[in-house]
Amino acid sequence: MIKNALFRFSFLSVLTVTGGLQACSSSSTTDELKPGSWRGIIEVSGQEMPFNFTVSDEGGKPVAHLINGEEKILINEISHSQDSVRLQMHIFDATLIAKVEGDKLAGRWERRDQAQPYSLPFRAERGNLSRFSQNPAKPAVDVSGKWEVQFTGEAGKTYPAIGEFVQQGNQLTGTFLTNTGDYRYLQGEVSGSDLQLSAFDGAHAYLFKASAQPNGTLAGDFYAGKSSHETWTAKRNDAFQLASADTLTYLKPGYDRLDFSFPDLNGKKVSLSDPQFKGKVVVAQIFGSWCPNCMDETKFLAPWYAKNKDRGVEVVGLGYEVSPEFDKAKARVEKMRDRLNVTYPLLIGGTKDKELVAQSLPALNHVLSFPTTIFIDKQGKVRKIHTGFSGPGTGKYYDEFVQEFNQTVDQLLAEK
């Protein structure tokens, strides 16, 4: 319990979104960050993208949580230098750096896991519990349900999605599912005929806006990161389906196996011909530590493997990172491994450029999405390839994935 205390952040502590608490020194600070509820703003593609977080005490140590609907992301690495607080974004190579001024923060959000790193203005205020508006207008529409969505980029390229929303009064939650993954937990509001949703996981900042049209459709904008902007339209369609995730990535003619030889985190080359995989069912995960859907899949795979590894099944992660330098890529993957308690082998396959990824795995027609999950039978033959991942923020779609995953593995294990 916090007894009207102020959290004093030391120079050697580090505040992150989802990781474990690092050592805090007792050196003095020039300002203090107070416990309570905070509302942050990041200027995403020229728009104000709001998010919520809390600061509290756990076991005598200051922690915080990012709030996105039902999701709470732990923040527990903290550092303080002079009058500024540094918030290191756990697994992701991104940071919030802000000057503390009583109940306010002002600074920058820096994202470095890009070919061209960038930073955006950030500010926060304590005591504001709203996501978007403190006094939204009475809702003129109820957008709960399933929507057929089409996104259009500035170059005119389109792609389909499913919108799933739950509205309770002004409050709105939901997500968008695409053929390559989902936009995770979104939280926002409906005010009059307008809706707004946002999400911030520490390294990915999303803002969706839309207005209800007279014909019952929705039309709006999607903003992300430094300069990404797309438009989107939606119509109600309970029967709408995306392409099957099991058909988008496949083996080229003449191939029936996946061959690779990549270094593990100790630099030792690993391939599917190694004894540890012989005669076993293998799940190969194509991932990147920078990828939020990959993190969701890893949160599923890590405990699943710990529970099922004695059944004759192995999991191996093929990591594709931002840096081509092994040591830098290794450091990012190690952080992911430690934070998510991964005990299956993680390898460094190369950089995240999808063309280069496909070249490193020549049996595949392409790599369309991170993650991509490959199921291999006891004979070493590829039996199924699943593109993308529908995370827990998608509700029933996540439950369906888990069920199909277990059914596939069970079937392969039952084969002689």
C-alpha cells in the first residue's frame, strides 16, 4: 500500500513498460513522480494519441502499468537523471524520456528498432482518468459487433480486415484483425457519431478515428508512428471472413522440408537435422523481438512448451532482428527470452527484411508476416504453415487459434 508517498526515482533505476524491476539506488533526485492514474499523449503522425498508465507500489518498489482495455503491461525498470525520468520500453528498443514537473511530464518517445530511428513529443498529466474526452457527447450510434473493413494506404494499396467492437455507453473496446495479425487491445470512446480508439504497448502507437455515415457505414483514419496514415471504411457483415491463415504461405514445388542452419544465442549452429529434433514433432516460429504479434505468440508458446515438451515435441524460434550485427541482435532476443521465460532454442536467422527472410528459407514461397508458424512432422516434413497470429485481444479468434494449434500438434504426435 502507498502511504501518501512520492516515488523517488534514482539515476540507476530504469522504468519500462513490461519488464522486471532493476536495482534502484538511493541517490537523490531533483523531482518526484507521484503514484496514481496518469494520462499520456504522444503526437503520432501529427495527431494526439492518448494512453493511460498507473503508478503504484509493489513490494516496496515503484511500478507502473500501461492500460489498453483489459490489458495491463507492467512497467518496472526506472532511471532518473537530474530532473528527467527515463522509461525503457521493456523488450522493445524504445524509451520514454520526460522532465518531471509535479503532476506533469513533458519529453519524447524514442523508437530505435527501425532502419531510421525517430522520436515524437510526449507529455502526461496525473489525475486525468479519461482516455479521450472527459465529457463525451451522448452516443448517437452503437458500433458493437463485427464489421467488414477495408484499409487504404496513401499509395492506394488496400487490404481487408475484420473490426470487432464492444460498446458500453461511451466506452469502446475492440480490435482489427488482418491477414497478417491484429492490432491488439484497443480502447476508446464513442462521442455523438464519432469513435476513437488507441493503443500503446511501449513501441507501437496506434490511433483510429471514424465517423458513422448516414447509410450505416463507418469512415475514418488510422495513424501510426512517425508518419503512417491510412484511411478505412467499414460495413456490418457478420459473415465476412479473411483468407485462411493456413493458405497464405506454402512450400515451393519440389520442397517438402524446411532447411536452415542458424546460430543460437551462444553462436552454435543449429539445424533440424540435429539429434534434438530427430523423430519429434517440431514447431518452428518465425519471429522478431520488435514485433508485438510475435510477443503475443511467444507468451503462448513459452508456457505451452514448458507443459508439453516431454510429449515428443520441440519448438524452435527463428529470429529476424533490426541489426545485422549478431551481438546486437542477440541482445534483443536475449531480453525477450528472459522477460517471457522462453526455454526453447532461439536462433538468429538474419534481419527483418522480408525478402532476405525468404532468401534464408528458400523452401517458402515468401514470408508474408511476423510471426509465421510452421508445423513439422516426425519425418521432418512440413505439414502446415500458419501466417500471422490472432492474439488474446481478439477474443474468440485467439481461442480458435489455440484450439487448432493443439489439434494440429496432437494429430502429428499420434502419427507413427
